[in-house]
Amino acid sequence: MSASLLCASSSQNSQPTQVPALPIQQQQLLLRQQLLSCDGKAAAPHMLIEDEVHGVIEIPSHIEEIVNHPIFQRLKKVKQTGLLSLACKPASSHTRYEHCIGTYKSAQDLLAALKRNSNCERELPEWCRRSVEIAALLHDVGHGPFSHYWEQVCGEGQFDHELNGLLCVDRIFADMKCEVLRSLRDDNNGRGVQLIKALIIGQSELLTYPMLGLGYLFDIVHNSRSGLDVDKWDYLRRDNKRLKLLSDEDMQFDDVFLKARIALDGQRIEHRCEDFHLIYKLYTARWRLHIGAYQQPKALAFDFLLSKIVRRCQPQLIDVRADSKEWLDLYDDRVMQLIDNDPLTVYLRSPERWIESAPCDGNNEECICVRRKKTAPGVDMQPDECYPLYGDPSKKRSFERLTTPTIISACYALQ
């Protein structure tokens, strides 16, 4: 669920204004009154988005221009958890749009925490801050229909939503009118857009300039070194809010991010010794969501059937990418419309017609069988040395890593 309203801001460089927990319409009015009373001048419009995880998020005007772009608006029609809501978890109907907005806010929260907790003499340049926030906003803009399920439809290694997202970034910035966004695109050989794209895929090598003392920025959006990033921070909270699989205690790992700081050399993000066990708690929560929802056998079976149908009756969709005019029309409901005449599509709309049956050898045409191995949280979490720590080493709590994989296996007959 998300909703947006226009409100006011005194300048594009202002920090998000704190407003009390009032209904969004009252917050809009209060924020406008506060900002107008500061200088008495007419203010640039801002958007307020009501988010089920973060509350009310204030969107400055340059971010609003990106949010309103058709390529970003398309994410409203792409489910965050793909076919899961059709297969077995009806409440899981939230979208990539909501997750991307939430990841933008999570990046703001982490940047604020890093500034608060660190001893950095050098202020983060404003163009870098904006680039990090925009990378967080656009990190999933390249997802195909049904999110990660589409990668299975296209075939292993054939569709990379992050690389496709770089095409989306170029298309979005080519249309931008705001001076702030144009400067990220045009100034200093487009260093801002370069950084946005490098952060999305987690590769500093993509840059044509050095990030002296700012290497820690690559631990924020797509952390290819340890896996701890604001993408996970948002989607774990968001998905569990819908799925309700884990308790509040299971989800208590916010301090991993809120107590983090920048290393003295500026190259990494460090975490408190006393929070190290919470990193494992995060990976355990992620694993439990995989076992309890993302990789439920019926969800995997739905994925298999979708792949079979699309490849049989609409194979041209597999080749559509963000640099083609067809991209805006490639989303969940549109794909379902295009495959509607296939005799098997009815089973994607009727989960009650899937009857779990005895295991078979996988060659029975009347059955759909799935078998997958999910790695354990102790394996998904990187080795200890991948997580730079600070503080009192005696406060680092020990824990036993679960390393035994989970075998997911089931057979379904279609009635």
C-alpha cells in the first residue's frame, strides 16, 4: 500500500523535515506551514508517500521527477514476490515500486547513522549523497515481470535485472529536466550517473575516476563484499510485514545498520562488535522467509509452469529489454493477458487445482515436480573476516552457524 500527496519544501538542498505521527493530510498542511514560515517564500513542491514500513516519506522535487517517470511508474505493476501471491501467499501483493521507495528511505537512514556514528572530518559531497540515494531508489528498476521469477522464465544467466537497470537509468536521465539531475548526468563527464550505475551493480571498477576515502559508499546499496546493504534491510522488513512469518524478536537486527560507522580510511562500513550476532540473525530471518515463502514448493512449481507457458506461446517476450519500446508494456498483468489462451494458464489462476501427489521420476507429463536445495544461513552469511568490526571485542557474542542445506521437494498433479 502506498499513497502520495504534494507538499512544500524551502529548497532542494534541505534535509527531510521531521513531522509528527499525524494523518498524512495533516502532515502535508503542517509541513507547508513550517516551511513557509521559515522564509515566507513560495516553495518547490514535494511529494509525501505513505509507506507501510517507514511511515511518511518526504520525496524532494528532483526525486519526484524520477518517481514520476514512466519507467519507474511501471514498477507499480511488478509484484515484489512474483507469483507468490497467486500460488500460496495472497497477502504478498506488494510491488517493486514500494520496495524501491523504501530502499531510498533506508539509504537516507543509513547515511544519517554513518554521519552520526563516525569521526569523519571530510563531509560527504552533496553529489555523492544524491547519487547514493538515487541508486537505492533505482536499484531494482530493471526487474522483469514477476520480479526474480522472470529470470527463471528467460533462462539461467540470460536476464540480469541489474544490468537491465543500467539501461533504465540511462533512459530516465536522458529525460530529466531538473538542474540537480542534469548536473549528475552532465557535469565532470557524468560522474553522478556513473556512480549511480556502479552502486547498483556493486562494482567500483565501473568508474573512470577514483573514490578516494569514499569506498564505503559501495557497502550501502549493493554490498558485494559482505552482502549487508539497504536492499536487504528494506525487503526483509517489508516482506515479513505482509507474510507475518517472523516475530518482532526475529526481526531485531536494525542496529546492524543504525550503529554502523565509517572506517578511519573511509573504505568500509564497520559494525559494532556487540552487534555481530545480529548479522547472523538477519541472515537467519532471510533464510526463514525463503523456506516459509519465497521457495515454497508450490511457488517454485508456479514458476516452472509460467516458464513453460511463456516459452511455448510468447517466446518473443524473453528478449525484451529496457532499451526497447516494448519494455513499458512488459509487466505482470500484461504477461498474464498475453498467455491467457494457453490451456495451462488457468492453473496459474487456480491454486486450488494443484494437488500434491506422490513423488515421481519427473517424467510424468501430468505432474509438475520441483526439487531445490536452499543453502543454510550460516553459509549465506560471509566468513567472519568479511565484516569489519569496531568497539570492545569482548562484547562480540558467539553463535553456532547452521550449515546444513534444506531440500525443497514436491510433486503436483493439475486437476
